Amino acid sequence: MSFPEDESLVVVVLGGSGDLAKKKTFPALYALYVRQLLPPATAIYGYARSHLSQAEFHSSIVKAFKGGDDKTKAQFLDLCEYFAGAYDKPEDFARLDKEILEAERKFGKKKANRIFYFAIPPNVFIPSAASIKAAALSKTGWNRLIVEKPFGHDTESAVKLSKDLGALVSEEDLFRIDHYLGKEMVQNLMVLRFANAFLQPIWNRIHIASVQITFKEDIGTEGRGGYFDQSGIIRDVMQNHLIQMLALMAMEAPVSLAADDVIDEKVKLLRAIPPIDPSNVVIGQYSQSLDGSQKSYLEDDERIPKDSITPTFATAVIFIKNARWADVPFILRCGKALNERKAEIRIQFRKPVHNLFSEAELSPNELVIRVQPNEAVYLKILQKKPGLTAEMTETELDLTYKSRFGQDLNLPDAYERLLLDVIRGDHNLFVGAEELAASWRIFTPLLHYLEKNRVKPEPYPFGSRGPASSEELIKKFGYKRSLAYKWPGKL
């Protein structure tokens, strides 16, 4: 990738001493540097309230760097400076601006571009954006602002946050990150759907019986208990990661691949989804593992109230009211402390109308898009067992990425891809304001219902598949799980 010779780039990471910045943002910037995907004239600043020396700052971020040798890491760290200041004081950002201007003067470029990455809690988004607007914007180039989820707590708070940010930064310069949109297989959805002609006539209610979108973690809150208890699994995962995958999987073909056209189709799709019916929902909370080796949610973090009813698991069945998807159940399922780590889209097809074979032998075909781990696309099919038998067996047409493209396949991290798109000014993989409002409209009535009625989550053992009621709900809506088949891909 080439960059204009007369432009420089400064990246300011607010919350530069926090976990998100250290584990995701700085490693992603380093990976872009290793791939030579940062402009030659680049400077990076970590900005936070903590008082750190440059050496302390460098040692805190370098631990998560992957690839490159010690010399490369040292060269990247030379680009990185630490600056201590408050988020709500324009005078602190004015001091930062003075340092940035000196760096830009040394670069000697006509255009000085700046990115402000908000790796900070939402309650300081507005004070930070206001301070930046007052004292730290570039006057000779573009200014872009990146914000991390959560984008509000419900419809009302999300609309207010969008309105308040909109008063300080234009939608064109605002990038709302949902890192799942940067994952390789989520990006592949567009290509899979719209570049393969054989899928076009079967991608509808006539041929598809159900769609299941799953996000499973095999760990608990891992030190995030205080934050997680304020949000819960529906806000933390389902309302953003899963609904984004659903939108890309189910939307109509956009007019073009331009960001506005893609977002328009996603918004149309989301507006066709009614608010979730609480009777089509199961929530759960993990208890101690059966062998006693793993703690329950209530014991996992001292910041979690002992009477907390925050769900760590949820299954919700939703429907899309349009001609393509009417009456097809879309099953969203996500949880912590489960039996495996996995994210996938599982599309189950209807059985043949005229069945020549034993119904007991006939398992539905499934197209599975595995997002993580071990990225793959595979199609479950039936075929005759080899040899002197008429029995059928389940097998697969399998595109496992590492098998097809090599074991040393080096896929970019989602944050790496998204940061590069911000530099390019490409909004395709970011959440728009209308899209955000449409998504919250689906989930807000459910969230308010659960909180108003203090609905208690069903306990499930750490390391299990989740609450038994979830399996019953999925079965009720026609999904048929094959117990005989096991995907041979390595996890």
C-alpha cells in the first residue's frame, strides 16, 4: 500500500495505559508497522491519566507484540510516546497538541492527519471529544475519531450518545468499532454470498429451515467481572457481534460495495426484525464446574454482587419479516464458561420434498461458516458409505483455511484490519448511527423486561453446553442436531 508523500499521520490512543490499548490497539499498530502499512511519517501517542515514564510505557505495550525481531520492536517503540493528562481538560490536550505540532513540523509534510482512538469508558467519550475539538485537532489534514463499544446501554442512551458525539464530530469522521466485523470469516460472508452463483437461488426461506449464530467462550469473566456485571452477555455480545453477523448473512445485495450502500442494506434488514419476544429467550448464569475446579459467576470476581442476576448465557430466537426470510427462525446463542471456544454461523437446509431414503438416515444438509478458531467453511452432505453397503453417512465438503492456504497462514487480527480501514477512510466495517439505533430497537424491550421483572437466569455448570432449556428452545424451533457427525477440522 502506498501513501501520499506529502502527508503525515499521528495516532493518539486515549486510555493508553489500559488493558484494551495494551492487548489490542498497540499490538495492531505494531502489526501494521511490521507489514509496512503505516505511513513513513508516523508518530504514536499513548494518552492517559496515569503517570508513567517512557520506559514503563514501552515495557507495558511491547509484551503483546507478535512477529518481528527485537530491532523491529525497538524501531516501532521509537515512534511511541506517552503523555499524561485528564480527559476533560482542554488545557491538557493543548499541551499534547504542542508536542504533536513539533513532531509534524519535523516531518515537514503539507497535510498532517490525526486519529484519536478512544480505548476508554463511554462515560468519558463526550468530555474527551469536546477537549480534542477545543484544543487538539489538526488544521492541515483530516481528523478521525474511533470509539469502542458499548455504544449506549439501550435505545435511549445510544441515541443520546450518537447525538452528543454528532455535535462534536461528523459521521464521516466517526468510526464505531465492532471488532467482529474485522474478522476474516465475517468479511468472507459478503464474498461467499454474492460471488457464488450456486448459492443465490437457495439463500431463502424455501430452502433454509433455520440459521444458528453461535458465540461460545470456555472462560469466565477473567478479571472483567465488574464491567461485565453492568452489561451482561446480551449487551456484551448478542446486540453487537451476533446481530452484525446476522445482518451480513441475511441482507439483500447492496448496490455497490461502497460503505453507504452496504450500511443501507444492513439497516433495511434490521428494521424488518421485530423486538424479541421474551418467551423465545433463555438466559443462564454459570455455576461451579461439576468437578469443583472452576468457580461460579458469583464467586469469580469480588466486584460481582452476590445476588447478581446478570446473565452470562443467552439464547434468543428472532424472525425477519420480509419475503426472503419469513418464518425462518434465526437462533442467536452466546455464553461464557461453556464447553468450548467457538464462533460460527450454521445454516440448516430443509430436507428433500420427495424422500427416497429412510427418514431415520436423512440428516439435514448444513453450511457452516466457522469464524473462530481454525477458520473454515464446510458443507455437511450425505453420501453412500464405501463398499458393499447401501448405508448413508454424513461427510463434508471442507474449506479449512489452513489446509487450503497453508499451516503458516498469517491472517491479520481484526483490530489490525480495522485500523488500516480508518487510515484509508473506509467505513465499510464500522457501525453507522442508523444501524446502531435499529439494532438497539430489537433488544431494548427484552432488556427492560428482564431487568424490570428481575428474571433469574437458569444455572448451568462451568464447562457445559449451557442451560438445558436452551437446547429445548432450539429444538422447539426445528433445529436438528446431529449427534453422529463430528467435523474433522482441528480446533
